[in-house]
Amino acid sequence: MSDKTDTHTLGDYLAEIGDYERAQYYYDEPIEQDLNKHEKGVMFNNLGWLHEHKASYTLALENYEQSLKIQHEQKKEYPLDYAATLNNMGMVYYAKHDPETALNYFRQSLSEKRRMTEPPHDSIGITLNNIGLTYQWMGDFEKALKNYTEALKSQKEKLPENHPSLTTTYSNIGTTFYQLGKTDEALEAYDNALQICNNILFPDHPCIARINVQIGRVFETIGHEYIPAISHYKQALDIQLARLPKDHPDIAATYVRLGSVACLRGNYQSAIENYTIALDIYSSNLIQNYPNSAVAYNDMGLVHENEGNYAQALEAYKKAKDSFLKTYPSTHHMLRTVYENLGRVENVNDPNFRCYNGAGGNAPNTYSVEAGKQITFHADSDLYHIGVLNVYMAKAPGKAIDFDGAGHVWFKIYEITAHADPTGKNVPTYPATALTSVTFTIPKNVPTGEYLVRIEHIALHNAQQHGGAQFYIACAQIAVTNGGNGTPGPLVSIPGVYTGHEPGIIFNPYWPIPTSYTQPGPAVWSG
């Protein structure tokens, strides 16, 4: 939430209704006139606010910085103006996905507001909400909740009980509880927000629709509560279609949720139809909707995967990853689900267990590696699940790019196992966990030729029963030079190397504390 200095000009009115071009004219004109310093500071702040809402972030920062220079000299006389511009600088950096810089400005703003004898209205609540939003974006939900709760306390002291700002804070609290998996607390917060909206707004106001979507999502995650979820989504969609432009992203978000419920109920055709409508809407303003389109692509990938359409699933997951990376850094928590979906195989007899073969096609490049030298696989995300790791090679009869890896042709060259305490006093350690890359040596005596190389991370966090272990797989093509005359082995087929019942694949890592661990697969051939 931004703080726009209250000047009651025609420019303000035009900006509020979204007519930014004409608003800029009325903001620019007074700056050229003989204004005093305070008035110029106000105008630069409002120009910054205008450019911020046009997503012209460089121009927004330039104007906010001009405003800060003036306001810093006058902050004793006009402390709220100075604090408001600091807050607005934070909002621009938040929009630019620079959370650390955003937090720095928000904290400065909060400090200035708290120095004031009597901060007006909801100024402290606005900045606390913004700090909460930033922590939420960073995935630190506990800190987000702490700031939202503090904002709510401040607002209840300053504002009427049905003030719209309380709706925003209750909604933020509900979303954070939802992300923490606390569904009862989330529903209570959303109900408080909805009650205020119902008291002060028309029954078809878009705010009511938005909260209905949030409530529906909570029901969607509660075991099989799909009917109330659908009811809330349809209430929201009816309002949105009647009150919002047809390409509004809120409409698309509701179609995504309807698609999600359809998928959970096994109605895959309906799910695809809803996701397609959502993506068509998002495409009308793709730059601002990259995160939203990523969610839709990821969910569409799950539908294709459930239907066994692996090539289409992989295409959708890749689009989801590309869309997320337009907005978030590669380490952001929002990408973890996509990375999992891109790499996850749970059935050791699945044809995709070899090299995700169902997606079709081979990698375009074959890399030259000298026998006895090291190669490195880099992960999209750290291997954050507890687990172990194996690396296999298979010699191609000709070109690796033409080889599908079928048959008893695979041999293991490297592994990272778990280490259990034989006394049972300490839980096992998993050296593969948290790695972002894996480096290993091509055996010195492996014969010259082209090979497939396959790396698998076996995640054991849910491995207590058959089918619970998750395999994250990647493959590459290499041409080994200066090789030896060794005979790699033992040779295994993939799939076929595991039954899924091995003690290292069905494994309870928690209780009773394991005293041993058996690495799945054949022995390592070191050459």
C-alpha cells in the first residue's frame, strides 16, 4: 500500500480513477510554477506515485528521490510527508522484487512515523502491512504474521471497527495462516474481512468476490471440502463477470481455482478448460501476470500428468518455470513446487524413470569429457528433501543422442548415501541434502565412446511405505575421450534396477531412529 500525499488536486482525482496520462499533465504543470519547497516535495511524491502505478519504476524512483531530498530538509515541519515517501520507495523496490531494499525503506518509514507524537489515521498500519507483505513474499510467514498482527492492533486503536483498511489486514492475516497450514485460523480471519465488506459495501463489490476466492481456497485444501469451495468460487465469479473488465486478472485467478477443484475431483477436461480461459486472460497483460500465469501452467501440468500426457505436462511445467523466473529469483520458495513437478517420479516401473522418456526428444548437446576427469550437474534448486543420490552411466552403441537407454546397459559410478548411528542415539545424516550441484569423476578405465549419464536424488521424507519415496532425475549425453579398457558392471536396466521394496527405498527416517541404511542399486564401479 502506498502513501499518496493528500493535495486534493485535479491530478489526484484523475490518478485515482486510473487516467494516468492526464493526471501527469496536472502534476507536471505546477512544478514549473513558483511553488514553495514543501509544495514541490508533495508534487514530486505524487508524480512518483503516478509512475509507480504505471509500472514505470525508474521514473517513480527518480521522483520519489527528488521528493525525499526536499522533505528531508523539512521533516520536522512535515514528518508524515517524509515518512510517506520512504514507504513509497519501499513499495517500488517491492514491485521490483528487491525485498531487502524494500524492507530497509519500510523500516525507515515506520521509525519516522513512530517518532511522531500522534501519527494520523492508519499510517503505521499501512507500513506494517507492507513489511508483512515483503516477508510473505520472501517465504518468512511467521515474521509476516507478526507484522500483520501488529498492524491490526494499531488499526483497531485508530480506526472505526468497519474501516476498509481492517479488511486488508484481516485478509493478509488469513492468507498467511493459510500458507502456514492453519486453516481454522485462516477462515476466521477471512470471515472477519468478509463481515466488514458486507457491512460497508454493496453485495456485488469486487472486494467481496476476492475474499470469497480466498475462503474457497481454504476449503479446497481441507480434506475433500470441494462443494463449499466451488460455491465460494462461483459466487466470486458471478460478481467479477458483472463488475470487472473481461480481461481483469481477478477473473483469471478464479478460473484457476475452479480448474484446481475440477482436477482434484478427476474432471480433467473441465480443469483444462478453466486453465485455458485463465491463461487467455493473463496473456492480455503478460508482464504483470507472469506469477499468475505460472500458477496456471503448473496446475495444467498436473492435469496432463494425471492423464498420462507426459510431453504436455513437461511443456506446461517448463512454461511455469519460465514465467516464475520472469518475476522471482531461481531460489525463491514459489519455484520449489515447479522444480519438484519437473523432476518427480514416484513409480520405479514408470517409463519416465529412466530419463523422463515420456516427454520425448533428447538433449541437443553431447559434452566431451576425458576419462578420469570430473563433471558437474547443477540443480535448479537445492536438494532440500532428506535423501540419497546415485549416478549411472550407459554406453550408447553409436551416438548418445540416438540412444534411448533401453536394456541392461546401466552401471553405477557414484553415490552419496545416508549415515546412520548404529547406537540409535542420533538421527541419520544425509550429505546430499541442500546440495545445489553434484560433482563426480568419470572412471579412468571406462572405454572411449558416447554415454548417457543419469543422476537421481531419492527423497526419503515420505518413504515410510511403498511408493512414498520420490525420485528426482536428470540425464545428459557425454562423449568420453582417452578412455581405458575396463569392463563396467554390474549392468542393470532402468526401469528394472529397483522393485520399490528395497530397504533403502521403503525407509522410515524418523521413528524408531534408524541404526543403518542400505543404499539402493548395484555396487559402484570405480574403474
